[in-house]
Amino acid sequence: MTPRHTASRARQTFLLALVLAATPASRVTAQADSTRPFVRGGVYDKPYQARLLGRTAIGGYAEAHARYERVDGATDEMGFVAKRFNLFTSTRVSDFVRMAAELEFEEGGEEVKLEYAAIDLRIHAALTIRGGMLLSPLGRFNLSHDSPLNEFTDRPLVSTEVLGVALSEPGFGVLGQAAIGRQGRVTWEAYLTNGFHDGLVANSAEGTRIPLGRGNIEDQNASPAVVGRLAWSPRVGMELGISGHHGAWNAFTVEGTPVDERRDLTISVLDGELSVAGIRVSGEAALARIDIPPGLAGTYASRQAGWFLDLARDFGAGLIPTAPGSLFTLKARIDAIDLDTEAVGHHVRQAGLGINFRPTSESVVKLDFVRGWRFDPFNNRSDFARLLASFATYF
């Protein structure tokens, strides 16, 4: 069986497992659990934040990497990176209005990005109006990707190479939740945003690269995209979500005059998490469809896909006498991307194993070993291996 067929079978198995994990929904009510975060690790689920300035809470996280990589038997990378330094703030302006923001410094300050800055007007548990710089609800990982919270040093391939996590977009929309039975709930988010720009093609000589179309701060085609996510959680620690993003990526009109055929980008994502026998299982699968101009067909991909599956198991709680709240975590990940599903090559497969030590729930030391295979446009294989160590902490 070829690597492509193996990945396809794994994707189908993963999606089937998520569907089978669902249980029939009971009566829906409008009263939601206000003590449960909208998204675990999301915008307002930051327990480390301290209220130092009256109504305003501040906090953040920092992350540092040590990396060693070999490609086809030769050392390709060895060094240290001050990967991220993020600052958070949130303010409860009133019982109905609150505001949150996140500022990110990457690669030792080489890149500074306003990752999130939005205002919420809460009318009801089932209806909150949100506007500003949003974290698009395109898969759960984009909403909850803080390094101290997640188990692996690197983000999944599908998140970085297909979805462009962290994906921030200016936009306006609504979100809400409703209870289902005694423990369950449904949550939803839907926004109009500026969408992607033509950099996903124009800024890449290697083919379609969706992340290069991020940062459409001033909508170049005056045609808003729509993005949304619907998630069902029958109980705490178990959730199934479906999300999508659709909009034009090219400038097809100038002052109302058509200058090109409209070309759309459509991304669909299925995500899920559950716990089985003490093992936390989470993952996402994504499919992207891109309208490519006829002159670029065959060189630039019109379909891309990817998926990942994480498993984590805690052990050794309180094993370190000087850190009674500490614990260890064994972890495993398999993930894959195909940057052109209609052609041979253009895909990456990798698997990772590792162990983490958490002296507290807010800090983690990670050690990962990753083994992978990369296939170029001609389907020639390149082998790589990485040894990664990292330290991340909230503050």
C-alpha cells in the first residue's frame, strides 16, 4: 500500500472514530454552563491572568526551543530559538461588554503581530456580538494553540502548512452556546471577515500556499468571506466540531468594474477530542479547495488536505517531592499533509513521540523525537529526523 493510500485510510479511520464517539443528543435548552470555558484554552480561559489594573487582567506566555534536525543523513539545523513571547489582556468593561487582546513577538522579536483584539457584547448566553481582530474558528486548534497548553513543541503540519495557524482576521459576527441535557452543550461562532488575499499564489514560487494569503488587513476585493464553527460536546472532555471558511481570494473588481473572474477559497475542517482509559485523544482533518486561474493549473494546486492525531497520557503525579503538583506526560502524534491531492508528490508524513514534565499546570518542559518523510513534486522521497526540546510557561 502506498503512503498516499495509507494516509487516506488513516484519515477515514480517524473521522469514523470521531463520529462513532458521538451519542444521541437530548433536549436542547438555552441555559448554558457559565463556569465552563467557551473553548478550553481559548481567549477567556486564561486562569493565570492577574488583575493588576482594576477591571483589566494581564498575562502571557513565553516559549524557547532547542532544535536538532538531520535530512537525508546530513545535519540541516542545530540551534536555539526564542520562539514566542505573547502578551494577553482582558477587560470586563461592564456586565455586558468585555474586551480581550493578544500581542505576539516571534523569533526573538523579528515578527510582531496583533493576533487578537476584539470587543464582545453579550446579549444572552445564546448570542454574543463580536468584532475586531478575530481568531478564526477554523478548527479547534486555531482557537486554542498556546504552547504551554499543547503537548508538542511544533504545531501540527495541517495547522501550519494548510490552515495557517495562527489565523487572525478582521471581522464581525456572533457566537453563542446552549445546553443539551445535564452535561452536554452546543457552541457556535459565525463571522464575516476580510478573508485571504492573492499572496497564496502570488507570493509562492513552489505552488499554492494558503498561509501566504493571510494578513488581508484591508480587504482587497471588497467581498467579505464567511467563517464559522459548530461544536457538540456531550460532556466535559469530549467534543466534535465542524467548521468552514469560504470567500474570494483575488481582486476581481476595481471600483465596481469587473476585472477578473471571481476565484474562491473554501476550507472545511473536522476536529474532535475525547478521553479513553486516561488517554487524551485529539485531532483535526482539513480539506481546502482553491479556484486556480487556467494558466496556473497543473503548477498550482487546486486541492490540499491534511490531518493530525495526538495521544497523551499523564503519569507520575507528585513523583518529585519538591514539586507536589508536578506530573509527567507520555505523548504520540501522527500527522500528514498533501499540498496537491490531484498530483503525485507534494506531501509530507511524520510521526512523533515524546515525554513532558510539568512542574505546575502552567509550565512545561517538552522533549520530542520526530521521524518523517517528504515527497517532492516528482515523488522523490527525502527522510528527516528531529530532536526537539522546549520550555514554555504562562506568566
